[in-house]
Amino acid sequence: AIGAASRLLAQKTLRQKREFERASRFDAATGLMNRQQWLYAANQELDRFARTGRPAVLMMIDIDSFKQINDGQGHTVGDTVIEEFARLMKACLRDIDTGGRYGGDEFGIVMPETRWEEAIVAAERLRRQVAAYAFSGIDLRCTISVGLSEVNSAIASVTDWINIADTALYGAKRRGRDCIEVARLPQQACTFMS
């Protein structure tokens, strides 16, 4: 009886440990990597570029006008939009891509072995799926803005890489939202709109 009780306790402890480890790595609302783990994955990819010169793209994504959704529809609907967007985003990821929740309604994707031209295809597929999706069962429509940055030798840190992609993202928002902007070099950007 003591052996059986010890075994059950050990199994319960192991399950709790796994749940804790998962909770410390993944965002509870979306199932995507949390910010810390996603930053770690981005840093690993930047290090790989420094060693091998292999291409990669960092994508920053923001749900357009999310504050108005929260204010106008309520936080419960806002939470549902976040959860459903995360599912749409996960469906667009390749096995080698790493998606994460950066914060609030901002998300990131690290795309190894990818050039900006290929990343545009993935970003456009996600942009179209989001625009066509009826969120939260009340036919709420949303759009996203996307900023892309292909890694290059001018990028010294993950913070730089994110800032470049984030600058492109906010450029897309300034141009009217629901579009993709690519920062090919720190000082150059181009915009793609539907």
C-alpha cells in the first residue's frame, strides 16, 4: 500500500512539474511561446545566422484597432479574438517556425531558412485568413498589420532585430493598417498592401 501510494504521489508530482514547465514557457491564453521563450528562440536564430550566414526572417504582427475591440465589445470578446487569432497564426506556421505572444495583441514569428520574399507569402496568407475570419461567433471582423525584417550583418542583437521589424510594423499601421511592410535593411523599407 505504501509503495502504491508513493508511486501515485511520484506520478502526480511529475505531472505537476510538467504542467509548471509548460506554464513557464507558454502563454496560457494562446498556447504560443511566451515572450521570454520566444525571445530565446529569436536569439538562437540570430546566433545561427552569425555562425552560418543562413537566412531568417523575424515577423512582428499586431491586431489592428484592438483597443477599440476591447472598449467596444468588452474584454471577454477581446480575449476570444486573441485566442482565435493565435489558432489562425499557428495554422500558418511551418514546423521550423517559432510563434510567440510578444505582449497584449502583438505577436512574433521567427522563420528560419527564409528570405523576406518567402515571408511575404506567409504573412499575406495569414493577413487574408484573419480578414476573412468571423471572430468570436458574432461575425466580428479584424485585420492585422505585419512588419518583417530579414536578418543581416548590420543587426547586432535580438533587440535590434525586433526594433527593425517593429518599425516596419508601425509603418504598416501608419499606411492604413491591414498590410505588410518589409524592412530589408535598417534604413530601407517597402510596403505591400492588398
